[in-house]
Amino acid sequence: MVTNLTVNKSQILLVDDHRILLEGTASLLSGLEDYEVAATASSGKEAIALLKSQEFDILVTDYELPDFSGLDIIRVAHAINPDIKVIVLSMHDEPAVVRELLQANIDSFVLKNDAHSSLLRALEKVSAGKKYFSDEISEILVRQLNSPEEKSELSPRETEIIKLIVRDFSTKQIAEVLFISEKTVDTHRKNILRKTGCSSLVSLVNYAHAHHLA
């Protein structure tokens, strides 16, 4: 007599607002024996609703979403299930972002430009109760250990955007001038405020003048 053994697969919630990346990652994980993509979400609102209605073992989420940040989703996930494992899959490698996510007690951080094997390695590690960070993220962590008080420097693109903000350019106008999307401009705005420690447009303008960016 043949007995069918049921394998309990780790249930994954996959969150990314880029449909192609979402489907590609889901396809990559679909062939794994020990894991199952139980649900996908393309917005923070959708992800939070899923977290409240289903049980997941692992959350794989982007950092930037159109309505909520990945950080918001992580906090909700931990509040609902303190044991959930969190893997951040993102293009953002700014030291301030890495520090912020570490403070949120994530289990892994993998950059989107890493090989697929990095995500598979992350799943393996976090399932075993360990942490996993891709090589570039590990280098950032080492630098922060050596200079914990070092502030994140503005990138050339962020400096460009500050100069345009001071000239009273709108998000739409900045996007048109720099040939980038409005969403990308919004992401840069958030990063600029975080890096400069500014909480308002007025304080950002003052910062720009003080640092000769205006």
C-alpha cells in the first residue's frame, strides 16, 4: 500500500508593487519543495488585509510601496505574528534604510539586483532561525559598526532634487526635468528627509542654504 505523505510547506506572503517582479519571484519560488507562495500583494493595503486574514510563516516584501512602506507592513506582520520571518527584497541600499529595517527586527535583506540564489539562500537561512544579508548589505553593516554615528551622504541624484525643490519645482516638474517617474521622485524625497533629519519643506530649504545647495 502506498501512503501519500503531506509535507507542511512554509507559507509565504510575497509583496511587491512591480507586477513583473512579483510574478517572476512567485514563479521562482513555486518550484521549491519546502515553500509555497500562499498569496501575493501589490500594495500595502492588500498585504495588511492578507496578514490579518491568513497565517503566513514568511513575509517577503519590498521596501517602497505606493501606499505604505515595507516598514509599516513589517510592523503589522510582527504585531499579528511575532514569529513570522521577514525577508526584505529591495533596490534600496542606503545605510539609513538598512539601519531602519534592522531596528524593525528583520531576518534578511536581499537586493533585487542580486542573483536569485541569494533569495533562495535567505529562505534557507531564516527557516533555520538564522539571519542572512546579501554581500552589499553586509558591507554596509560593517561600515556602520566602524562608524556608527556616520550620517548617510546624499547621492548626486538627491542633491539634484534638493536644488529643484528649493527652486519650488513640483514632484511632477522634477520628474519631467530628470526623466524619472513621480513615484521615484517621492521615494527620493523620503530618503532626503530621512538623511538630512528634516521634517518639513521649510527645514529642508534651510538645510539646503546651510549646505550651499541652493
